[in-house]
Amino acid sequence: MPTAAGKSFGKGPVRVALLLPLSGDANIASVGQSLANASELAIQFVETNPNIGENITVVLKDTGTSVPGATQAAQQALGEGASLILGPLRADQVTAVGQVAKAAGVPVIGFSNNSGAASPGVYLLNVLPESEVKRSMGYANKLGKKAFAGVFPTTDFGRIQEGAFRQATADLGLNARAVYNFSSEAEARNVVTQLVPMLQAGQLDALFIPDRATAPSLANLLNEAGIPPGKVQLIGSADWDGDPAILNTTALAGAIFPAVDDAGYNALLPEYQAKFGSAPHKLATIAYTATILANAGSLANGTPKYDRAQLTLPAGFNGRDGVFRFLADGRSEYALVIKQVAIGSASIAEAAKL
């Protein structure tokens, strides 16, 4: 096997490439470095655990933040005999790497949360909008909520969440009464004006407001319009998790949102800080999980290596953030907790489940 260019961790016989942005935009590069560090910790865990065989060597490649950078890194990795590619981070880069890898018959486990980057053989290890919205809507339905509406800003995030809302309500057979869009405070006020009569008449009992930047003001507008907290079940997105403005908005008390179970991150935190002197990025657990998954003997030593049928087993896998599975179309489903907003904090209303 040719010599691999780049930092490597591990001494196993199967070569796995880890493609991350380590240069260019400083903010994105710091995320990339945090993921690389987490992968290194995962290999350290394998090496120090007598019950786990060391099957892989991870070779780190810098993609920068451009599509050509990701393509070049993938081509180099494949030329060096990589059997699997982990990463990159951004959807456009995952798509480009997927095209190169597919031509070589090598699967990709990318870290984007944009479902559009998924395809058979290009799997996304992240919380996807459809997965999180389905989880929160299903929970609200379990609470007895029957009639749903969604309010979305006219942004890329809003459009993605709206699509996920329509998909989730259809998948779960829920009654989606109305969808509203806004691009200014005046339009948001207009949406609330339209919602109030339906809420007062009991025609709606659940309202999806995923955008964390505008959720506090929407909740306050509802309150000002005479809709008391608890009259309608407010539902947020995973993007709400840990946001101080969300947690300190009185009108959002009782709202629910889906989130990755914090237990995995909290377990990684002291180990990461001890080795690298800082806290890991929230996505670091994904790189840790991907590395442990890549090292699994059933995948690394299978024929062929990282066989699609093995990667998409319905039972899924247990990762740093809990249980997840890959679907045949490349999307993933994550076991998520449901959190409920209390003033100044959020508590777990239901434990993690798929």
C-alpha cells in the first residue's frame, strides 16, 4: 500500500481517510480540528481497550473550505488505498467527495446535516431535520396534540425546516392545519394575528416555531395577543438546545424540542480537555462515533469492506450520542431526547429513542 500523506492515528491494517476543513476560515477550521482531535481520542480508546481489536489506521486530510479542496483530498485518499472516507463537514463538499468515492466503489460517511447530500453509499452521520422534526411531532402527538401549524422564516434554515415539517406530519399521519412564512417583524405580527382566532377556538393545539432567533419574539407576541402559556404546545428544533435566549424567555416555558442526549458529550469532555486543553465542539462526538464505527470488525474486515448491507442494518449502531442507523438512501436516524423549557433551564421530558 502506498505511503499516506497527512497525520495518522492508529496502527490497524485497514486505511480510513478522515476529511476535514483544517485551513481557510478560522471558525470552520477550529471545528475541523476539534473533530480531528475527537477521532484521535477514539483511536486512543481502541488502543487502550484490550477487548477491542485495532483494525484501522485513520489518515487525516485537509479539505479547506472549498469543493475543489475536498475533491482533491478524496482523490489523494483513494489513491493511497482508503477503504472508507469519513467526512467532510459541509454538504457541497460531501456531495463532491461522494461522486469521487462512488466511482472507486468506496463508501462515505459524511458529517453534514443537509439531507440533500445523502445518497446510496454516501451516508450522513448527523441529526437531520426530518429525523428531529419527526421525533418532536411524534412526542407532541403522544401528548394528545392533534392539529399542528408551522411558522417559518424565509431563510435557508426556514425552508429546510418547513420541508421537514411537511414530511414529518405526512409520515406520522398528523393534521397540518397551516404553514406560515415571514421575513420581517411586521410579517411575524401578521402571522400571529391570523393564528390567534384559530388558537382561541381550539382549532390548533400545537405550533412548530423552529427558528431559535425568532422563537422568543413569536412566543411573546402570542402572549401579548392573549394566548397564555400552555394554551398551545410550542415545539422547537434541535437548534434551540443550549440557547440562553430560549431558556430565559418566560413565554416559552413548557415548550418542547428534540436534542441529542448530552451524556455522550459530557463523558467525552474531561478526557478531551485533559489532552487538548479546551472543550470540544458539539459535533466532536460525531467524529468519535464515526471512528469507532469504522473500526468495527464486522465492517472493516468484511468482504467487501464496509458493505452497504452491513452499514444499513435496521438495528443500527450505538455511538457516542446513543443509537443511530443509516437508511439505504444515505440519510440517518438518531435516537433523540425531548427537552422541555423551564425558566433558565431545560429538563429531559422523554429519554432518547428513535
